[in-house]
Amino acid sequence: MPFDPVIQIVLVLSAVASLSFLFSLWRSALTRGWKIVFTLLLIPPVIGPLMYLWIRNFPPPSIESLNGRGAGFGGKFLDAELSKKHGGKTLFDGFNDDEAEENRKREDQKRKARKRNRESM
């Protein structure tokens, strides 16, 4: 059963791409485990090389001050923006202590009201 010539060309190009990716993969500095995983990923024709390109060419992580992993609750950038909004106080200065106390009081009042409602039933 002969294949369509277009399918044959696509399969051959996919195999060539997979082989070239395999050579570059096994010369890279990745650990042996990742090399095996990516080798298995390259086995399916057409989809394998496309997935390999998608996974290997992920964008680098964002700038440290923007990614929210810095000190406090949201990194240096967020802390600076919040300090502008709250008159120079930062997260570390506790600009939201007053708001937190008010929220606690409101929640206590709500709990007490629910408890009274349950008791009155």
C-alpha cells in the first residue's frame, strides 16, 4: 500500500529533524535522565519534534524583582508600588495593620450575629 508522497516527505523531514535534535541533545549539558526523557519524546513523528521544540525553548524566568518570590508577600516591585499607594509605608512597616484590625472586628461581629441567629432558631 503506497503512501502519499506528501506524507512521505513530511515523515522524512520529521525523522531528519528528530535525528538532528537527538545529536544536539546528547551533546548538551543536561542530566542523563532528561536526555532519556527528551529522547523518548522525539520518537513520535511530527508531534515529537514539535513538542521537543516547545518544551526546550521555554522562555527564561522573569526578573527576580518582578516574579513575586522576593522578601515579604510579593517581591520588591510590588512592595515599592504598595508603598507609593500607602504614603511611604511598605509591607514590612505593616501599612495594613489598621485595616487588618478592622477586618477582624467585622468578622467577629458577623460570627456573633450568625451564632445569635442559630441560637434563636
